[in-house]
Amino acid sequence: MNERMASPITIERTQSPKPRPQASSLGFGKYYTDHMFIMEYEASKGWHTPRIVPYQPISLDPSSKVFHYGQTVFEGLKAYRTDDGRVLLFRPQKNAERLNRSNERLSMPTLDEEIVLEGIKQLVKVDQDWIPNEPGTSLYIRPFVIATENALGVAPSQEYLFMIILSPVGMYYSNGMNPISIFVESKYVRAVEGGVGTAKTAGNYAASLKAQEEAAEQGCAQVLWLDGVHRKYIEEVGSMNVFFRIGDTVVTPALNGSFLAGITRDSVIRLLKHWNVPFEERAITIDEIVQAHRDGTLKEVFGTGTAAVISPVGELCWQGERMRIGDGTTGELSARIYDAVTGIQTGKVEDPFGWTVAVD
């Protein structure tokens, strides 16, 4: 059910604008802009009253269903400032589409995707002075939906909030584009086919935190998840999809219904095909990767996602072995992909795919 609505978006501007943080202190998700978008849903009315208001806390009843049954989904995308002063979004329609797929999986009402996109554009336009323009910085956009009905019966909520907040951000990892270490998880399971792994929902991330903590104890920045049934097929990294360059061929796990179909992942696949780089999307076992490392054919490993864009992997930690990738530095292909994607996002290079959307 796609809940359409025709109400115009109203704007209430803040009377107390916040100071802008220095680009050098941004980090990721530490600061928030002056305004936010909000819209309510009631079963009898559908989605209604879209508005932009000053950034502020929200009040929820303790019995709100989001607290008890986890009906919540979110998205992540970015706005970029070009050298000539324009503001660009990167493939925002794909985020709106995926938000609705997540809504459907969690029995939540879908949104009119045009309203989602218009809400993003108008909110970014209102707070465009917050967009940093230093290299590696952007304005992170977080749309999300939460269940708000005051009822403890186990059933889909009849009331929801859809909100969008904005955060000026720097590089996701403090080491920037330097390769990170990844811990290959063999004990915990994040998601399985038929579950909610394909939805961008909070529970998936909560399920990953214990493994993330243990990975950090091993000096690793992220977790590489194996499938939950056979415990041998590679799926995704905690906040990214993953690619391997074996010999001259780039390989990424085929979507199997238990992990997220990343928008940056899709963009990288299209770039590789555009460049005629040998590419395979298929099932990959950890044993295959270990063997490729031993044979010397594992040339590069990198993750893809909105937050970091491209994150080179310098080391895989698996069953007590630390497998160094190449010479431990950022690979040639990883760097080329990063430059191409970020170049398109910031308007520095030609966009042959029509991926960017200007905020007028």
C-alpha cells in the first residue's frame, strides 16, 4: 500500500540557529543541523501534515510500539556541495525505493516516494549552509520511520512518524582512505534468508554489535559476515557490501535475500561494467578467499557504502590468521572507483549515468 498525500510541505524556521562546527571536528554523526522534516501516519488518515520544523526532541509514550516490537526502518544518503556552488544528491530515488521495501517487510505503511524526495530536497535547501565543502566531507541525510501507536499487543502499529534529520560529516573512518582490518565472523549470525536482512532496520544493526565489539578487541574496524546456515558463504561487512579482486576479475556476493542491496554497491557494479572490468556476482566462500590469498591471486578487497563510499581492506582476520591483502596499501582499482564515485557525487567528473539530482 503506497499511502499518497497531497498536503504541501510547510516550513517553520528556527529562531535560534546553531553555530557551525569546524570541518576538522566533524567525524560522523556528531552534529545536527537547525531543522528536521516530520510527517505522521494514522490508519484512518494515511500520511499527513508534512512539515519542516526546528530540530528538537520528540515525545513518545512508553508503550509506543517502536520500543517493544522494533518496527523501525531508515535510510542513509548524502548531499554534496560542488565547486561552482550547486548542491547534488546521489541517486536519492533508490533510497526512497529501498525505504519502501523495508517498510513492506516490517508491515509498515509505504510512503509516496515523491513526497520523500521533495522532503529531502526542501530540508537540504533550508539547511544548505550546513553543507561542508572540504575534501571528504558532505551532508549526511537520515530518513527514518518509527511505530508510535500506544499499544502492547503484538501486531503492526496503526500510527507512525516519518522523519528526516541532517548531519554534516567527515570521513567515516578516522584513517580516511587507508586500508582497514576486517574480522571474519564465524560464531554469531546477523541474518538469514527469509528474515529481515534485506531491510534497513535497526534490529539488524543491534544483532551485529556484539561481534563488532569482539572484532574491535582484535584490532579490527569491521566484521565480515558469513551466511547463517552453512557458515561459509560471504555476505557483507557490518556497514558495507564487499568486493574482491581475484586475479583480474572483481567478484562480489550475489544478493541472496539475507543482506542489503546497497546503492553504492549497485553503482560500483555499473561502473565496473562500464569500464569493461571482468566482473562476477556469485556465491563466494571464505575458503575460496583464503585459497586466493595463499595463491597470491587475491589482489584487492574493498567495501562499498554510503558512509565511507569505498573502504579499502588491508587485512582479513580469520581463525587466528591475519591475511594481508596485497602490500597493505590502497589498491589501484579501489582508488580508481573511489575517485570516480566521489567525483560524480561532487560534480567534479562527468556523470554518464544520470545519477546526481540537483537541489534547486
